[in-house]
Amino acid sequence: MVSTAIVAGLRYEDVVEYGKEGKPQIKTKRLERLADTIRYYEGAEQYALIARVPKYYHCPSCMDGDSIFLFKGEVWKYGVTINGQSGRYNELPDPKLQYQIQFKGSLARCKSEKQVKIINYLILPENQKRKPNEKLARPPGNPYDN
């Protein structure tokens, strides 16, 4: 007798078919779904939100105050998405920021790239040129290391 156990609404019979020798095989539809999922996670991007104009920007990372002055081209935030800019942001946190893709690859690799950039932010020239009390441990828009 074949088991009809249901786990999270998915039955074994829904995802298996039997080959000519009676061996179980994964149904084509399920394999296609797996391939789609892998492509989805392989299509991630690591991005930066960059100041387009010099001005004061909101600063969740700032210990003293809630804003910081950024010059054009300076980093506000590093991030990762598998949905592209339009899937990640309906609108950017500040209209004067620009979304800039810095790396494309697997989700894991993009997260690693983001982590390295957040940690290395403190030694970036744009951060080092600030007055001692204005230097940040991480980008203004990244209040956490992850």
C-alpha cells in the first residue's frame, strides 16, 4: 500500500512518477520549479545607495544625531536583493539617492560582498576625511552589520 502522508499540503503522489523499471522519479513540473528557484537565487545583486547630490541624509547609524552630510558619490547604504531595484524599493528611502548595482551572482555571494563592504566602510576615504566625532563604524543607512 502506498502512503498518502501529507506534509504541508504536499503529497508524495503529487511529486513522484514511476519510470519503466518502476523506479520513482521526480515529476517534470517539480524539477522545473526547482530550476526556477535556483535561477532566482543565482540572480541576486549587491547594490549601494549613493548620494546624487550633496546634502544631509537620514543616518540610522549615527550615534550623535540623526543625519549626516554626504557629498555626491558617497555611500549611504549597501544592500542585497533578488528582486532588482523595482522589487526591493517602490521608492528609494530618499529621492536624492541612486541605486547602483555593484555585484551580481548567487544570493550567498552577494551577501558576502555586502558584508565585506559594510565592515570595510570605516576605512573608506569618504569616512576617513570626516571629523573624528563624525566618523562612522558602518554606512549611514546600515544600522546593523548584516
